Amino acid sequence: MKDKKKLKLEAKMARKATKQARKEERRANSHSVITRQYLDLPTTIELLEKTVEDLKAGAISLEQGTESLHLTPPNHVRLKVTGKSTPKKESVSLSVSWPTATS
């Protein structure tokens, strides 16, 4: 009985190690640029309009310090808009995503 439990535990640990290795590989292959700013509304609107113009042009470039990221969306993308209201704040989140092209 103990051997059976030991085998199950070893199998579980092997699956966990494999999952962790896949996660680390995905993380190593990813690149992101994140910026957080507190802006007045007109400046925020300008930034959003520039992003829309970049989307229309077919490429988006993001920069933060020395980090930069260049994205090329296809003709069809996934758009997710989320709104939230709490007693302390309100927010709107926009997410535009697409699968990467495979070679």
C-alpha cells in the first residue's frame, strides 16, 4: 500500500515539475512593457487616440525607459471592455488581444 502511495506522489511531483518548466519557458519567451501614469483627462484622450491611430496603421509600439515592444495585430482581434464601480473609485479596462502568428 505504501508503494502505491509513493508512486502516486512521485507521479504528482513529476507532473508539477513539468508544469513549472512549461511556465518558466513561457515566461522566458515573453516580453512586456508596463506603464502606469496619473494623467489629466485630455492627455489620457490623446494617448488613447494615438493608440487607435497605431491600430489603424497596423502596428503598435510601446516604450518605457529602455524597454520597447512592437506589436502587429492581425485583421481580427479580441476586445474586452470591463467597467467597475465601487464606493471609492470607478474604472474602465480595455484589453485588445490576438494570437501570435506561427511560423
